[in-house]
Amino acid sequence: MARRQKQSLQPRAIILTPNQVVALKLEEARAAKRWTQMETVQRLKQSGLKWSRAAYAMAVGSPHGKRPARFDADQLLVFARTFGQPVW
């Protein structure tokens, strides 16, 4: 009779893409400032990023959804400027 291997009870590591990390960090920064999504969108617009609230919601929800957002360097600079954070 073959022996069964014990299954590990440790949780598996979650592997995120760089874009998913950006989406999570974007939402964390918004929450830390206690801004609504609408306030965040308005502040992003002042820095040059013209997103709707729906576009923002899709971007920050992308780590959990089927359509991951893709961010470019220009957007990363706008995020950093808007939230007063370093780019890296």
C-alpha cells in the first residue's frame, strides 16, 4: 500500500505581477490619505492623469479581477507626485 504524503498546512505564497503590486500600492496610498475614489481621481487629474472614477476602480481592482491593469512610467510619476511618495 502506497503511503500518502502529508499536505503542507502552510499557506502558499501569492505571486503578483509588478502591475498588480502598483494597483495594490495605489489603493493603499489612497486609503492612507483617507481620500475617496472621487477625490483621488480629481487629484490625479490635477497632476495630468485624466481617469474617471470607473477607470480608477478598475485599475485598483485589477489584482483581483480578470483584466489586470497595465501601468506605464508616466503614470507612476503622476502617482508619486499626487501621493507625495518616491517613485521607487
